[in-house]
Amino acid sequence: MASFSLKILSCDRLFYQGECDALIYPAEDGGTEILANHTQMTAQVAVGELRYKVPGGADWQIAVVSGGIVKVDHNEVTVIVYSAEKPEEIDAERARRAKEAAEAELREKQSAIDQRISEDSFNRAVQRIKSAGR
């Protein structure tokens, strides 16, 4: 299978850099797959699970990501997200507390921008709980 170069960057670290056979990133309308020689593009990454397969690897690697962007250019794919975590790195109890805090914020009257921030926090916490301990 043909591969491409993948780099996954978050605010605090280089999450992954190397060859990749396939990438599925979360988008607002579902998962979107990228394979080798994909057409050039830039798109939005949603909160969710990003999955990628390294050459010779049998299993998909998983990263729980927050919003960001993905750029494909000449068989090089760069994903830039606010945060990226392996499922085993997630503190499920902390994620539950974050979900509860976001739910409380969503019940309050807020400006449109604060409402969007609270929704993003809630969605991220739900995804982290769902993916914890995989």
C-alpha cells in the first residue's frame, strides 16, 4: 500500500511524525479518510477520534483531538489541533468533572461565543470519556 508523510501537532507537543498508510479525521459531517496521493486540500478537524495506520501496522492508532485543521499538499499531511491525546493518557475522572462543568455552563445564559466555547468543552469531555482506557 502506498504511504504518505503525516505530522500531527498539538499546542503542547509533536504527537506523531512519520509515514502513514491511511488517516481518518473527525469532521462535522463524519469521518473523512485520506490515502496516499490525495488531492490538495485544507479542511476543519472536529472534536473526536482521529485514526491513522502506520506502514506494517495491523491496528489503527488513535488520537483524541480537539478542533483544528488538516492540510494535504503533495503527499504530505499536516494536522494541527489544540490538543491530542492517546486514549490511555486520558484521566477519565478529570474528563467527567469537565463534562459536568460544561453542562452547568450550558444551563446558564451566555453570549453566543461563550455558548460555543461551552459546547466545545462539553463535546471534548464527552469524547475523552468515551475514548478513555481503550
